[in-house]
Amino acid sequence: MNLLKKLRKLKKRHWIILGVVIALFLLVVIRKKNQDSYIPYTVTRTNVSDELLLAGTIDARDRVDLGFASSGRIKAVNVHVGDEVKKGDIIAEIEQNRLVADLTQAQANYTLTRVDTTVDATSAEDDLTTNLAEQNEIVENAYRALLNNDLQAYALDETSLEVVAPVITGTYTGSGEGEYHINTYNSSATSGYSFQLSGLGIGTYPAQTYQPGMLGNQGLFIQFEPGDRYHGTEWSIPIPNTRSSTYTTYLNAYENAIKTRDRIIADAENNLLRNNSVVEGNLTRNDARRQQASAQVNAVYAQLGDGKITAPFDGVVAKNDLEIGEIVNAFTPVVVVFGDFQKQLDLNVPEIYINKVQIGDTVSVTLDAYENLSFTGTVGFIDLVDTEVDGVPVYQTDVLVNEEDERIRVGMNAKASIVSSKVSDVLAVPAHYLYEREGDTYVLVRTASQDDGEERLVTTGLRGNDGLVEITSGLNENEVVLVAKD
């Protein structure tokens, strides 16, 4: 009987143990199932930033594309890529021989109108004096143009033919004709050589290669080509340049000016003898003719200006496609001038993001060609009016790059990072762990008693563009938040 009771007790105990084991197994399975249904995230301190990323193109801060206002053959190219220019400097010219002759004729016509008026003897005598002074000035200007036309250095020996002829610039102010003679030799000058000057000028001067140097003291300058070996070479610079293809044109203009002066003065002298009265109608008519002749002179001057490219501001030549002798078309950009070496990044900021950009903001600039390098910039300009790009309204924004680095080149693709807001060392969680209900924000927090998490009210701050959201209250560091798996 006792044995039977013991067997029954033992059997009951086994069933109890088995039940406990089964219950524990079910509990583990259920908890594991709950845990596998959620993705945990441990709350830590980090930085949250609202960063705007945009792509753009590098350009110069001040840039202008220049060309001629008329077509023609290139006569002179005075600067090269990398040269600095001042406002008003002549960068290049085309041949304008016919216009020079037209100018002389227009000036002569203008002068003729001044002596056609019949005046009394006293007025005619005054006109004679005035005309004589004006005509002498015209003759002098034509002579100066002849002396300064197409000044060039010509080699006097075979050694000189092996190097590029030095460039002559400036305006010859001397009164005599003749030649400059140049003999170069090795020296301690920066270029490595100097030259002895004789003929129309006398002296010893260092040879300049990166900017024009003095050629005597009568207004002319000379510049040698960098990298060439000029020592031991000899050169001649004729004044005027009788070897120039345009010499005859300028000589004819000078001789025509003399003939015109003589004729006008002779007419004025005859007019002084035969005219004793003035006809009012003639005065009015001749005044109109004089204005017409003056307009013709101004028109020719304007056309002469169309044949020159001048620097609109101080800057640097970034592109120059011109070659002496080639034909160029009017209004075709052939020269690019930058205001300085500073570069800018041109951005198109979409309308929905323009509220995140302000003038003065600091920008991080990365070049596609140098992804590991970062440069700093500053927002310098935001357009007031939007522009549509592919149907999207955008605002052109210029970012001035602070560094002057030769690796930053115009036309490069670049990316800009603009941080509009940032908080450091704050609690933050990914945005998809948060959910809202009736205007409040909640999150599920894992607890020791609830694997599926307990709901907790939180307060949020800055939302970053990387998906993190600042938590200002409701969570502690190292707590684990949950989000259900899809």
C-alpha cells in the first residue's frame, strides 16, 4: 500500500516537472517570436544636422567673353593666356588700312567746311590762322601714325632667326627717323641677358620676358619671348617701318594730309583776298555741312574702335584663340578675361530649399576631379528672380571659393554642402522609429517586462537630412527603442 502511494507521488512530480519545462519552453518561444518581430535601436548621443547637398559648375568670379565688332584680318595680338591686363589695354587689333584713309579724307572734308564760309576780311584772316594750326596738327598726327605703324624688330644675323622676334609696343615720341640697333649678351638680369642699344637710342638695358621693358627714352618698349635664348643676337627696328605691308598706306595718308593742308591754306588765302562780306544764308548752310562732316569723322573713329579688343576691367587673360594673319568674324568670342584669380561655384537652388540658404553661409566645396580634397566657400549672391530649369523653379546662387588653388579650374563639376542647422552631442533616433497620434509623438521602448515595448511620449527637435531626429525629452541614453518589422 505504501509502495503504491509512493509510485503515485513520483508520477505526479514527473508531470509537474514536465509541465514546468513545457511552460518555460513556450515562454522562450513566445519571447523570441516577440523579439524577432521588432528591430531594436540603442539610443546614443550624436550630432544632427540639416545639410543641403547641391551640384554645380566652377566659374570665374568676373568673366567676360570678348570679340571684334567687325570682321577682318588679325594685325596684332598684344597679350597671351595668363597675362595681366589693365582696363583699356588693347588686347588685339585687325587691319584697318582703308579706314585710316577714310579718316584722313573725313578730316579733310571737315576742314574744308570751315573755310567755305564767306566772311569779311577780318574773319577770313582769323580763319586762315585757325586753319593753318588745324592743318598742321592733322599733318603732324598723320606723320606720327606713319612713324608708329607696325613697329617690328628684324633679325640682323642667322642666330637671331632661330628665336622669336621681340615684341615692340608703346608710342614713338621722337622727332627723327632712323633705326634702333640692339645687341644682346649674357648678364645677371632676371632673364639671363641684357642688350646694348644704339642708333635712335643709346644705353644698356636688361631684357624683360614677362612684361615690356624700356627701349630708350622715347616712348617705346620691348619684350622678349620667355624661354628663348637671345644672347648674341642682333636686331634692327626701323622708324618708320618701311618693310611693313602697310607702310605705303600710311605714307600716302601722310602725303595726302600735306597736299590737303596746302590746298586748304591756299583757298583760305584766296578767300581772304576776295571776300569782304558774309551772306547769312551761306553761314547757316555751311554750318550744317560742317556738322555733317564732323559726324563723318566721328563715324570713322567709331569704326576704328570696332577693330580693337580692349580690356573692360583689370584682370587676367584666360583664353586667347587669336593668331596674327587669320581672319576673324564680327561678334565671335575669341578672348576670355577674368577679373581676378578667384573662382566661384554656380549653383541652381530649387525653390523648396531656398529657405535653407542665406548670403554669408559657409559652404564646403568638393571637386569631382579631386574627391578627397575639400575647399571652403561663402555664399555671395542669390538671384532675386527664379529661373525654370527642366520645369523646376530654381534660384541662381554664387558661392565664392575662398582658396586660390591652381587645381580649381573653370568648367569643373563640383558639389556644395550647406549646413543650415546643426546640434551636437544630443540624443537622437531614426525618424521611422517615431509615430504620431493626435498631434503627439511616441516611440516604443523595450522594458524588462515587455519585449514588445511600452509606448512613451517624446519631444522632438531638429530633423536631420540623414534621417536622424533629435529627442529633447522622453528618452535616456542607452535605452532601446523598437520598430516593427515589415
